[in-house]
Amino acid sequence: MRNTFSGPPHRSASPVRRSRLTKALATAATATLVLGATAACGGNSDPTKSAEQKKLGGSDKLTLTTFGEFGYDSLIEEWNAAHPDIQVEQTKVSKWDDWKNELNTNLQAGSGLPDVVALEGDFMPAVVANPDAWVDLSSPDLDGRWLEFKSDAATTSDGRLFGYATDAGPEAICYRADLFARAGLPTDRAEVAALIGTWDDYFATGKQFKAEVADAAWYDASGSIAQAMLNQVEFPFEKADNTVAVDNDELRAIYDTVAAHVDLGTKAPQWSDDWTAAFSKDGIATVPCPGWMRANIRSNTGEPAPDGVIWDIADVFPGGGGNWGGSYLSVPKSSAHQAEAKEFAAWITAPEQQLKVFAETGNFPSQVAALEDPELLAATDAYFNDAPAGEIFSNRAAAITVQPHHGPLYSDILGKFQDAINRVDQGKDPDDSWKTFLSDVDALQ
């Protein structure tokens, strides 16, 4: 297996706790997430009823839509060569937000969706809360295949499974060893890890870095740091019963901490063109780094890396462990080829295929069997100074102790929270931006 990594990313995150449905859940069902039990006005069909099933034949192909880079190109070629009667055609959308908008529109219409749909993990709670438009993918043959928090996030209280997990996202810190050297900081992986074990340490080191290297950013984006810190909070936006509760001390502490340190970052919204350009223009010293983020860093910095640029990976994440990542493949009831769709989705998310994706893109497996594979544990990343990536991300997975609760409105609230952080980056008073955030969340309910 080739232990190098390439391709742009996808991103998402972790689990949901199941309990009684509240007003927030109902709101998500009927308004923002377009996953209600009946077709909305203007739709031509009911998305809760299965389409008439048809046999694939002739030029008909099983359709799959992904976003970012799932690393499926060569796997689909492999599948198609072995399954002449079930040919798969993939459509790629560059960003999850773009695909989410199209997905919601087609769900509302009850038509237009592919046979297999890639979903960001943050979207899965809405599916679980309102599963009528989706095919139950549960099978005794697949029990225990995934990490528990990944399968739990896609499973209803009565045991129905609505997504096959494609990956997980244990986080480390990727860093520019050459910029650390310019600042007089340690460059050895173990020494870097010892330097930034807590968030207080991380920000203090950032101030030290900026005092010496004014023309580079300590971290890539304020929103990136906010996301990293959120991944360590059990109830960031919603309580266990899915009641929205954003005016809480833990969330405000994250907001205030990030707002107080915006001068350490690029002040560019994550995933924006300015954020992309900052990697090669002025330089970024550290990035909160799930496995899939390496593909972004490599693409944004340039391949091969410019002369003198040395990326590396530290086996550390400030404050402990954190998970950012883990998408799913789901099958909508509008598919006319549900049996074939389930067969393909189960195959491409199997341990063997997840290991190949890890080798190709760096997306970390969500399969229990894959995590025990000696080849994964021995994998290194040449672009990142031959860092022992397999070992590091396996260690980071073991360090995860908190899985944030993701209720049906999590994804929407997260967007509003990121908007609030971005406004502070652009000079908005933090208190005023926080008030706008609270108002925006009220409007979601």
C-alpha cells in the first residue's frame, strides 16, 4: 500500500445522543433541514415512499455524489471492473455547503438525488431525527464494523442505521518546522508536543512566535481554532434532550478566548480563497490537523513544497483529544436501485477500502478492523518530513474522551457561530457579534 497522501479534503464530525424530540428537533424537521415526513409544496413525489425498484441494465449506472475528496476514484474503477452489471458513476461537488444546498432542494422535491449520497457528519443527526426519506442500511453482517461513536451517530433508538461511516477525524497539530526554527522554537516532534499540551500553552507559544516572526500567522483561521475547541465540549450548542442552549459558560469561554487571540491567525475565513492563499503567501505555523487536513495543507502550500518549507506533525492536541471528521454514505428512498446501492456502499466503506483511502488521501479509517492493521500503524507521510502518520493519528484517536452532542440543529448553529467569529476577525466588537449570534440562533428555532 502506498503511504503517500493527496487530494483536497472533506470535513465533518462526530456523534449524537438520542432522547426525546423537542421543539428544536421539530423545527429542524419542518424548516431548516427540509427532512420532513411529507413532500414540500412544489414537489412531484413523496420522499418518504420508496421509488419503484428497477434492475440496472444497458447504460444505466448506479450514481454516487460526494463532496471534496473521498479518495474513491481508483476504488470505483476497481468495483466497476469486478461488477459489470453494477457500474458506478461518481459526481464530485467541491464543497459540502454547496452539496448540502442541492441535497436539501432535492429532498424537498422528492426527486433528483443519486442512488448513494455522501453526507457530512454534522448532517447525520437531522437524518436520524427524521429518517423517513432514507433507507435503513442495518445488517447483522455489519454489526460492530465501525467505531461505536460513528455507528451510534447514524442509528435510531429502534436500531435502524442510516449511514455507513466513511472515516473519522482524530486531531493532531501539523506545523511548519522551518517557521518554528525562525522563531527560535523547538522543531523536534516530541519537543513541539511538550510545548503546546494545553490551550493556554498553545496561545502563549503563539504570542512568542508572533513576537519573532511577524510576517507569518501562528494558526490558519480563528474558525479553525474555535472548531477544535468545540470538539472537546460535550454539549456545545444543545442539551441532551436537543433543547438549544447556546448561552452557556463553556461556549462563551471558547468564543471569548478565540476573540482575544484573532491577531495570531490569518483573519481569513477557513476554506476561503484568502485562507488558501495564506499557506503559500505569508505562511502558517500551525494547523489543527485531522488526518484529512494534510491534503489541504499539501494542496495549498504546493507540491513539492517550496524550497525551505518543512511541514511536520506533532503527536499532540491542546487540551487532550478531539475528533473532527467522519462523513457517511446514505441511500435515499428515491433511489430505484436500493439493493445495489447498499451493496456498493457497504463494500466501499469496508476496512480494506478504508485502508486504501488512508494511503491515498489520509482520511483516517472509522472501521475497527482497519485501526489494527500493521500497515496503517507503520504508515509515514513523506510530505510531512516522513512523520509516522499512522502511529500519530492512532494515538490521537485513543486520546479522544469527549464526543460533542450533535442535535438536529448542530450544523446550522455551528455556521452561525463561525459567522460570529469571522465578524470579530473583521473588526466587529466581540460583544456585539455575540449578541448577533444569539439572535441568529433564536431565528433558527
